[in-house]
Amino acid sequence: MTITDQIVSISKADQNSHEACEQAPTVEMTDDEKIDLVAAHILEKYRAAFEELAK
């Protein structure tokens, strides 16, 4: 598995987690969950840059 595949896998998992959070209007999240959510957004937004770095 390449690093790009890992990034995509992590991003998809975090995206699914994010979608679940959006469906619940009041969700209490731990600090770790908040960090995971922000990391997913960063990975999604800058995916092309991460893929370029992985080359």
C-alpha cells in the first residue's frame, strides 16, 4: 500500500465519520475526535499537495 492509498483511505474514513456527525444536530466530541475531523478537512482540501509530496 502506498502512502497515497493510505491518505485516501484515512480521508474516506474520516469523511464517513464527519457525515455521521452532520446528521446529529447536537454531538459532543472529545478533543481527539475534533482533531480527527479537522485533519479530515485538511486532507480533503490539500489532497493534491499531499499526493505530490508522496511521490
